[in-house]
Amino acid sequence: MMEFTFEQSPWEAELQQLGQGDSLSAVRFLTLLEDAADEELENAFSELEERRITLDISSLPMFSVVGAGGLRLRQEQELVEKGRLLEGLEEQDPLRLYLEELARTPAAGDVTMLARDCAMGDRSAAERLVTLQLSRTVELAMEYTGKGVLLLDLMQEASLGLWRSILCYTGGDFEAHSDWWIRQYLARAVVIQARAGGLGQKLRQGLEDYRDVEMRLSGELGRGATVEEIAEAMHVTGDYASVLEGMLSLAKGKQLMAEPEESGKELEDEDQSVENTAYFQSRQRVLELLSTISETEANVLTLRFGLEGGLPLNPEQTGKKLGLTPEEVARIEMQALAKLRQESD
């Protein structure tokens, strides 16, 4: 009988070395899955959850978001830091309306008892537990403010994490169990946004800088430079330099496994090909989703992100083309993106 063996992907091999309770750097996670399709990315997230491996975003470099989205992110971060989130938002702001509705929702009960009833299959207890713990999702979501994802989206992800924690709860400390799932969903949202926002390209630039500094120091020192020495010369943290060093090792491994006719290609060409493929896949998926929203919303997103081949336009330019104010463009954009996110879940 013929036996078949399947080679593990880099991320699968990495997770095999980790056990329950361990953590994986989000930067390392993104590096391992840089050229992965969306389906493989989802499989990797599922594997993390199944093995209870924490996705750690503490060392994740944050990218700058431009335009109305960036302004909104900075506004939310400032309001949260000052403890003025609710009063700092306009009366009809969707985030303010959600928080006000949540404040009016009665929440009473014993978390431990409700969780126990949930574990025994009591559906009504699960619904009451969700209501009781929604304030906790808001609290945890605000810890991730300013990391590239709008607060309302973070709160929605946190709520999904809460519900997931209830569905898989079988006993023990429910609050610790629930917090883990909520934080995992929040980290997942940040990582997905970072990937979509081009963090991979910035990491590649960091990799090029790392190579240049390593070669220069090796020449100056007459020996191989350490990661710590390279980090100091680059003015980055040791953890970030270690990630870049890991990326370099992974890239070299890929080159060694390449076909002979491909082995002579420059690494930059391979990186650009990966980036173009990922962009094409993301763009195609967005175009498919545009059919699920209104024509105005689709037009706003098309112009804002240059989905028909043109350059991305800012809210002012988009507004002039569609007869809208920049504020209306920003509001429609937020609403449309929220709908697309729900559609893609």
C-alpha cells in the first residue's frame, strides 16, 4: 500500500512546538502566514484556539492609518485615555448610541451560578450571562484602542469572544476563561487589520534594514553581529530585531527549498509577488462584498480605496465626486465597512 506524507507548513510546524498556555507573537504569526490565503489564515486562528495558544500583540508594530479612519482612531484613543469616551462623542454617533443602550440594559445575576447553568445546557442562563458580561467586553475592548481597529468593531469582536466562551465552557473559573476568549478575539481583529493594512510590507522593509545593518556591523567587527548589536544599531527593541532575524531565517529556508529555476531569483521579487497576490485576493473579496451593500456605500468605498484602478481618494475628494460632505463620507464609510465585516464573518 502506498503511503502519503504531507509536509507541514511553517506555521503548523511552529505551533507543534507550543503547548496549551503558551503564547505566540503576533509579528511571528503574521510572518509565518504572510503568503497564506484567507482560508489558511482562518485555519491557523482555529488551531490557536483549539490548542489554547495566546496570540500576543504586545510587540506588534502599529501602522499609521490615514484619512478619516485614522482621525477617528486617534480621537477614540484620546477619549479613552482621558476617560471621556461617552461625553466626547456626538449624540448620534453609533458608538455612543451603543454605549448608552448598554447602560440602559438591566444586568443582574451571579456570574458563577449562571455559568454553571450554561455548562448544563440552560439556554436562558447563557443569554442572561451575555447581558451580564457585556460591560466586561467594553472594558477589555478599550484596552485595544488605537491599535488599528475602531472601537465599535472591537466591541463587536469582544462580544463574539464572549459568546464563544459561553458555548465552550465546561467548568472552572468562568471569568478567567471568558477573558481569554475575549482577548483572543480582540487580538485576532487587530492582527487581521494589521495584515490588511500592509504591515507585511513594513516588516519587509525592516528585514531589508536588518540585512544592511548586519552586513555593515559584520564588516566593522570582523565577526558576525549579535541580534542585540543589530537592534541597537537599528534603534529598535531586541524583541523586534529577533522577529526580523527569524524572518530572515525563514526566507533563507524558503530559498533553499525552491525549484532550481527559481532559486536564483532575488528575495525582493518573491516578496513583491506575495504582496501582489495577497492584494489581488483581498481586492477581489472586497468587490464581491460590495454587492451586499447600497449603491452609495459601494461608491464611497470604491473611491476611498481606489477599487476600480484609480488612486485612493480622501474624504474631501470623494465627497466632491458624490455630492457629499467629508463628514457624510466618513459616516457612510464606517457604516459600509461595518456591514462588510458582518457579511464576511
